[in-house]
Amino acid sequence: MSDEQAQPVFQIQRVYLKDLSLEQPNSPQILIEQGQPAVEVNLGVEVQPVAEGIYEVAVTATVTTKLTDRTLFLCEAKQAGIFEIRNIPDDQMQPILGIACPGIVYPYLRAVVADVITRGGFPPVHLAEVNFQAMFEAQQAQQQGGQLPN
């Protein structure tokens, strides 16, 4: 039995929508204005231990769209997953939690954001593909006070 216990485990327990909001603070007046809106997207990744060997990994997207200096809409969505991760070497845990898990959760977040914005009466905003490895490495370098690898 000890051989079975030492086997690495990586399983998705659940993927779910943790938080979602869509705000249109200047509707309906701004909806009849003409112009090309400016879109700003911010992403974040959070990791929380839930229990021994169980982790919640959440990816958050904030999409702010402005027309001139007024907000057209603000969409905030947080998609999360619960992952069972056991018997993985310590040096591999952070990359799994910071790269692999967000990569699994992110496509769900992209779909939710495009859908809710469309349901709000706007053309969908399709979030770009994300290189979570580059994002993770940049975060690690920033935490260590170092420079980004070339």
C-alpha cells in the first residue's frame, strides 16, 4: 500500500463561478453615444489551501470599458477550481498551482465574461489567451525583487 500512497495525485474536483458582476453606471444615456470604447483588462490569480492536499485556485478578470471618460460597463468575474494535489515534490507545487491550475480554469472564465457582457447588451469581449507560465515567472521575479529572465 505504501507504493500507492506515494503516487502523485492531480485531480480536478470542481470548477465553478465564484463571483460575477456587471455594472452599467451611465446607462441608458451612454448607450446612444457614438465612439470607439477603450477596453482595459486586468487578470489575477489566487491560491488558497482548503484542506490537506486540496487547493482552490481562482482566476479573476476585471474588464473596464470606457467611452471618452465615462464608464460604459465594468465586468468582474472570478472563476475557481478545487484541485486535489498530493505527493508532488515541493519544487513543483508552486508551478502547478500558478500555471497548470489557472490554465484549466481560465477557459471557463473567458466564456463567462463574453456571455455576461453579451447579455448586458454589448458586443462580447473575448479575453485573449494568457501565458500563465510567463505571468507566474514575472510574479516570482517581482516577489524576489529580481529582474525578468531574458
